[in-house]
Amino acid sequence: MHTRNLLEDPRASLVVEMPGWTGLANARVTIFGEVVPLPPDLQDAAGDLFAAKHGAAAGANGGRRGG
């Protein structure tokens, strides 16, 4: 669903919060921008980095989609 929405409109925001903080005084930042596809020559390296960071959550294909 996220991919479909981004293909329709690539504008997005990402909120990053400091763990353990609560309420309106949270240490946080909101990043705004456009999401674009990663160039094909960087996709394998990005999948490897994702797998290294997230382990089992990366799935059997190292976080990469498709064939």
C-alpha cells in the first residue's frame, strides 16, 4: 500500500523520535521530501545494509523485493 501511494504522490514525511521520551517535549525531527526509486546499481548494497541492520525482519531475500 505504501509503494502504491508513493507512486501516485511521492511527497512524504518521516518523524524520528528519541526513544523513551513522551509527550509534547519529545526530542524529535520531521523530515519532508520526495521518495524516489533507488538506482538499480545500488539496490543490492542497500538490501545488504538493511539485512545487516534488521536481521530476520529482512526476510529471505535480504530485504529486496522482486525476483
